[in-house]
Amino acid sequence: MTETANTIPELGRAMIGAGQLFHARGWVPATGGNFSGRLGPERMLITASGCHKGELTEADFLVADLDGQPIGSCRKASYETLLHCQLYRHDPAIGGALHTHSVANTVLSRRHERIRLAGYELLKLLPGIRTHDAVVEVPVFENDQDIARLAARVDAHMKQDPATPAYVIAGHGLYAWGATVAEARWRVEALEFMFECELRS
């Protein structure tokens, strides 16, 4: 994958649209959440720190390398940038990663070490699943202000279980990804719907 002149605007538009949708559904309150899209083998476009995800503009993104360092910008990268770096380093096929803070994922992740999803039609939006007659366990990781340490724990888990479709940080929020920002958004929508069903059941 190589960078092109149109890649940054295209990724920005995709993430602006995701932010508007997620905010309308209550999944990214205030400045919560962060979004990224892969630009190339060693770069990504990511939301800058302190941006309201429902009101994103082109000025609210910066380019960063996969060590989390901004390139050509004086803006501060999201505190959780290293969690996005971990995903892109783990799998070159990942092209977008989205992080949400919904009521459902926050409450469920405070109650469970894994969130078990079974029998939902929307499970087919997750990688490798072809039928609703399936069970997925979304791992929950304890929150940690040391993001490098948290990213290392996530990476170790994903190396042990490469089929992990998403994860949640306890009391904090969902991370979901896909080959594109659009695919990551579909997976967030599917997971958040199933989480809300679990919360209400």
C-alpha cells in the first residue's frame, strides 16, 4: 500500500462520517473516542487529541508513524495512539481502527472479563463468521494509564488468538477494526447493537 494525494482526504471524510454517526447514537460523548486509517506501511491518519468526534473537520487529523509520533504537525496525537499502532503492526491487512465509548460497552466491560455474543445475525459482520449460529467472546482488558503496557498486553493476546475480532477496555470503550475505515465502522455498529441487546437482556 502506498500513499497517494487523495488518501488523506478520503480517510478524513470516512472518519468524519463515522464520527457524526457515532455521536448521533451516543457512542462518542464529548471528546471521547479516537479514529485512525492506514496511509501506508508505516503511516496512519489519526484524530488529534481533544477533538469532538461528532464535529470533526479536516483540521482535526494528523499523520503519525507507527511509533505514534506525529509527522509534520504541531498538534498532539491522541493519548491512545499506541493502541492503533499495535493493530497496524499486528496485521498489515488492517486499514482502519475506531474506538467508541458507549453506555453498553462501558457497563458490560465493568461486569465481565469477556463479553459473550451468541446467536446474533450481526455476528456475520465479524471476520470468519458465516452463520448466526456462532459464539464470539470479545476480550476485556483492564484499563491502564500506561498505554505502551496496555498495547503490549493486547498484542500478546492477539498473537495467541489471531481471530480476535475486537476488544474492550474495562470501563472505557470498544476498539474495532477492518480492512477499511468503512468496514471498521460496520463492525462497530454491529458490536454496539449486540452489546446493547446484552445490556438489556
